[in-house]
Amino acid sequence: MRYLIAYDITDDRIRNRLVKILEWFGERVQYSLFECELTEAGEMELRARLKAGSFLNGDKGAVFIYPLERGSVSKIERYGKATFIDNTAVIVT
């Protein structure tokens, strides 16, 4: 399942820790916005890391996780320098 994850964290140290976690799971599409294609296990691991890092604690800022339904993902439009996670590519070695 694909997720759009946004954050609003003002503390540089906490924000940098969060960004490292999100970069592991997905791709940054804007400064505070990531797209992540997660398996069920990946989703559980991401949520566990967010909880362990206290990122879901409201006094440190906010993290928003928006699930994107399969039908809506194909309708996403990107303009300008927007990046795109292309899951249709095949690498043959």
C-alpha cells in the first residue's frame, strides 16, 4: 500500500531523526512530505519506529500518515520538479 507521510516538527534534532527513518522507508517528494510503498510488515515497522522515537507524541510536533488507495495512486498528477516513485521498473541482472 502506498502512503503519503507529512510532518511538522520545529526541533532540528528530532526532525533530522525522523527524516532518516522516512528516507529508509520511502522517497522525499517535498521538504516535509514523503511517499512510501509499504508492505504490511513495513507499515508495522515504520509505526513502531515512530512510536519508539516519540514522533507521535503531540508535544514534539506532528506526523501525518495518509493511505493512498490503489485507484487514486494512478490519478496522482505531478508538475514541475516533482519526483515520482516508479514501481513499474524492472531491473534485469
